[in-house]
Amino acid sequence: MNGIVIIAHAPLATALRQCVAHVFPDRAEGVRAVDVQPQASPEHSLVQARESAAHFGGSPLLLLTDLPGATPSNVARALMAECNARLIGGVNLPMLLRAVTYQHEPIDALVTRALQGGCQGVQEIKNA
């Protein structure tokens, strides 16, 4: 099964993982969170990301980050260069829940599902 690692500005990664634990309590172990603290160096955050990735024992990883081009994204890119991983920027809760739901699928299919969930989860809600 693919591992999912969220790397985001603190406290977003942990908050998103807590949402997974709320909605899918039996699936929370398949998701790790790395909160990039404002005072932490990118090198320190990369060490934390490596530890989270190691939990999955070499399984393919889906890396999710909040803001493409920001420090968490750069940390995720560095981690991606070291392991079998795919990276999506702009994580949101619908994307994450879709990824957890289809975590067992091949990594390419998982990326597609996560992207679809992220896009479909963003919509204007109007009064009836």
C-alpha cells in the first residue's frame, strides 16, 4: 500500500491528519504529517520528512504539500528525489480523503484520484 506524507506549514499537516483520523480512524496509520515550523531550517524539516517516509518501508509515497514553491514544497521535492514518490501541491481535505480512500491503488492512479478529489472539492455553495 502507498504511504501518504503531508508536508505543510505548521499546524496544517497535523490538522489534516487529524481529520483523516476522524473520518477514517482505521486508516490514520497510513498517513504521516510533517509540520514545517517557522523557525526550523529546511534541513531539519527534511530530516523529519525522511523519518515519516521511513515508516512506510520503501513503499511508494504520495507527498502532499500546501503551497507550491514554499519551504514545505521544497522539502517535499528534496524527499521525492531520494525515494519512490509523487508530489502534489495545493493539498486540501477533499484531496486527502480521496487519496486515503484509494491508497491501495497503483501510485499513478492514486495521484489521478487525489487530483480529482482536490478539484471536485472546491466549489461555490449557493443558498437554495
